[in-house]
Amino acid sequence: MAPGGSPTAKRIAIGSDHAGFDLKTHLVSVLESLGYRVEDYGTNSTESTDYPHICASVARAVRDAKADVGIVLGGSGQGEQIAANKVLGVRAALCNDLWLAEMARSHNDANVLSMGGRVVSNDLAEQIVKKFLETPFEGGRHARRVGQLGEIEAEESARHER
């Protein structure tokens, strides 16, 4: 897994709740050893903590171009994905297998990866991260669909501003 990811990911924002803490610690070590710059948004222990604010911080780092991609981790990864997706401009994908990681990037241009520390092993998580970082967005018909997602976000945002 060399820097270069999706296709130029070099800066990674990462965060987890208590259930994803051990996997996060493992992935930070692996990613840094491969030359990625990793910004850890917490948590810092296995003590029970709420994930929404952590995942939103990771997602905002991606939205604000402080990171090229984000990774959020929890027990299942489901709540973490939902929290990250509340941030406009973020396309977080729950990928607990390799095929989903490939599709999230190639078809959906996902910019935040979510995984469950109680679902995937460290080895599988490394493979999923590698697949996510190295798979390019295909564009074409998928770009049209991703654009439509942005249009929905804009409509919803405008609706709430009224």
C-alpha cells in the first residue's frame, strides 16, 4: 500500500469510538509506516464514548481539504458512516469487505471509509483500506450519479436555510 490512493490520497483523517479504537491504533501505525500523514481525531482509549462528533470531525477534515480521505471506525461501522454522511460533501461508505471498498470508490467516489472493528480483522481491514485508497473513481455514468447526489444535498441545504 503506497501513498497515492484515490488517486492522490496522502493525508488521512481517522477517528473511532471505543469499539473501533484497537483497529484504529493498528491502522494508524500501518498507514504511517507506509508514508501516509495521518491525523487522529480520537478517541484515545477503549473507554465508552459517543462517536457522532468524532466522525463529524473526520468528515469535516475531508470536506475542508485538510485530508484527502477519511476513515471512521466503530463496532459495526454503521453509525459512524451515518454520522460522517451528515456533513455536506461527504460520501462515506460502510465497507466491511473488499468488493464494497472497490465499488464505493470506483462507482460512488466515496471519500470516507467506514468499517466495524467487531466485524473485520486487522488483516482484512488493511486490505480494505488498501483497496479503498488505490481504487480510482471511474467517472462516466457514475460521475452523473455522484453529481445528482450533490444536487440533492444542495436542495436539502437550501430547504433548511429557509
